[in-house]
Amino acid sequence: MAPRDCMAQLGCWEGYRLRDSWEETRNGQRICIIRLEPKARRRRCCDGCGRGVSSIHDRVERRVRDLPVFDIPVELVVPRLRLACRKCGPKLERLDWLAPYARVTTRLAASVARLCKVMSLRHVAGFYRLAWTTVKRIDLRHLEQELGPVDLSGVTVIAMDEFAIQKGHRYATVIVEPSSKRVLWVGRGRSREEIRPFFKLLGPEGCARLRAAVMDMNTAYDREVRMHCPKAEVVYDLFHVVAKYGREVIDRVRVDEANRLRGDRAARKVVKSSRWLLLRNRENVTREADQVRLDEILAANQALMTVYVLKDDLKMLWAYRHPGYARRFWQEWYERAMASGIAPLCLFAKRLKPYLPGILAHSRWPLGTNLVEGINNRIKVIKRMAYGFRDDHYFFLKIRAAFPGNR
């Protein structure tokens, strides 16, 4: 088989044939140029209505990038035909291997989109020797076509959380369906007005169908769910409550005890440097030296012992599967906290009491935002791999593509 015949067979340029080929050098880079010409006798279809059209309105020559051959970039010179369609008027000819007005072939665009799943735009652009904006446009179009509008039919439980999108306390909200591990919606901000578009997208029927919403103790999330979804129960997550306990109770008591021990420098240093040891769960303290140190700190300080034990007891509240038993346990824990006389602990217990219905709802809906926290970690990787995103729409599409769900 002659080289030109081989190239024509490999090209798969439907409706066109190889006319000529040569090599050019641009900026020290070799480029293979292939000139195509339309086949004379074949059926041509209008890109608008899909009907067969025999008459040609005009033609214009375009240069289109194709997949490289032996690591040499390939550029096609394509006479693009505009057909004289009786229904649509002048319209481009429909080609499976080249989208209308595209400057890259369909197979090159598909290859670029596949690489964009695992590489940054800059690296993909360098690999194919394309402009950064071209790669982004290809990937954006591919994501929009692949994902399409989100399907919210059948969604009865959601989990909501925030993640940092930029420096300076700028956040976005991600909403997930826990059962399918599917990202349903991502939007900039965490206020009521900024998350309201999701409930408008869900619609009245979808809001009426929602039964539970898992979240941290974010008042904006809580109020918006209650306003749009009156039948849905708000469920507060264990992780965020315990984290709040660590910041507002254990940290505060540790600092107060360290200040009380100003006269004893050695004891003050031990208490002051024990922050991360006190915040960790006891089962996660695996080193024998850390276990001994933790026992010594708790044995020597009654206040730290009290708040540490009550933290472990508070976590037991999420283990109940009967609301009545959970409420009784909460009442016992609350009385112990108030009887301790430790000001930060008493204040935390009072502030936590209004959130009790959302905590007790966990007994009926044993869910948490741990899935969303894992998704947030993946989002950080996506953002870091791309060195950040300036286009929110594109960034949010990348997040949806990373979590399409398992159903």
C-alpha cells in the first residue's frame, strides 16, 4: 500500500479524501500539513435539519488540528462546504468528525477531554501544543454535553456543606445525595440567598419529596431547608458538633488552666502544649508515650478530666436509634454539664440545647456529612491540580464530573 493510501485509510475523514501532504516548520517545530478535498459523488446533509442537499452555496478553506502522528502535530486544510438548503437556507455540511466552526477534529477534542480528567489545562495544552484557552473550551463543552442538566427526580435525602473556594473567607456550598454519592449542585456562597437557587431547581414537587437534610449547625442552611421543605427533617452531624466542642470548651478550659498555673512553669507548659492530645479521640492515641502523658494530664487536672469525659459521652448521643432514649441521655448529659460549674462547658450546653431536635433526628436518619467532607478533600485536590479556577461554572462542572454517582 502506498504511503498516501495508508494515510487516507487511517484518516477516516468521511466525505473527504487526501489530496496532498507536506511538512512545514513553525517556531522550530515540525508540522504535518494534509490537504483534503470533498468527494464528488456522495450524499451531503444539512447541519440544521439533517436533510440531504445536493447544491453547494459556497466553500471556505479552514485549517483544523487533528491527532498527532508519531509525535508530530497534524494540521488539516479542509474546504468547508456551505449547502443551499431549501428549508434552512445556507447551512454548513454535517460532518461526524468535525463540529461546526470547530478548529479541532472530534477525535482530538475527545482525547483532550480524556486527558483533562487527570491533568491540568496547562499540561494538556503543552502536550498537544494547543492554546490554553482552546483546551479549556474543549473540556468545558465536553463536560456540558456529558453531564447535562442534573436529574433531581427521586431525591429524598441531601447532605450540605461548605468549602473554601478562595482566600479571604470566600466559600461555596456543595449539595450531595448520600445514597448515590452524587453531587447534585454546587454554588458560590453559603448564605440563604446564595443557596436558594438549588431549591428553585428542585421545584415544589422535589421540595415536598425531601425527607431529610444533613448539615452542620449552619443557621442559613437550616432556615432555608425549613422554609422550602416543611416535611424534611434537619439532621446535625456529629463531626461538626464535636469540633465545636473542642474549640469552645476544651481549648478554653485548657487555656484557663494554663493561666491558673502561671506560678508553676513546668505544669503550665505541660497543660499549654497538650492541645492536640486533648482534641484527639482516645482510640487514636496509639503511641504509649502519648497515652501515659494523656493519663497524667487528666489525673492532675479535674477540669480537663471533666470536659474530656463529657466530650466522649456527648458522642454517644449519635449512637442511639430511638429518639426517646436519645432524649433521656441528652437530659442526663445536660444536667452533668451544668452541675460541673465549668463556665465554657455550661455555656456550650446552653447554646447546644436549641439544636437538640436536629441532633435527635439522627436517630431516625443515621447519616453524617463525612461523605461531603471526603468530597471536599477531593475538591481541594481538583483545585490544586489546576492551580485554582477563575471560572466558577467550569470549576463546578469539574466537581460534578468527579462525583457522577454510583447508580
